[in-house]
Amino acid sequence: MTQSNPTPAGTLDPELRNSLILEDTDENFAELAQQVEELDVCYFNNVSYPSGHYVCSGSSELLRCEKGIWIREGSCNPDNP
């Protein structure tokens, strides 16, 4: 899926397998990213998505999978990106 057409992923369930969600502007981004095993997929509620895939979480956050880490890209609301 593309940024303009993300997959609806629902509300994050902490009881299920989920990849780390980070802001690419976090001061600790590089350090935290190194601590996570580099993968070709990200997990959201036990569902795997390939690197480069976009999802829209239940909280309307736009997330992009990048080597096993979800990166916050903004809002899924087209009127309030």
C-alpha cells in the first residue's frame, strides 16, 4: 500500500505481536533502531507487513514499515495531515 492508500490496521493490541513504533525525529532513533533486529517485515496485531508498507492505526496514525520498525508519518486524516 502507498502513503495515500494505507491499509487499515485497527487499534494496537499490546497482547499481540507488534513492532516498535518510533518517530524518525526521536533523539534516540538511531540508537533504538540498532537495538532492534533488522527485519523485512513489521508486525501490527500479529499481522506482518513488508518494509515500505503503510498502515493506518485505530488512532488515525499513519505508520510506515522500515526494516522491522514502524515509523510515524503523521495522520491518516486527509483534512489534517
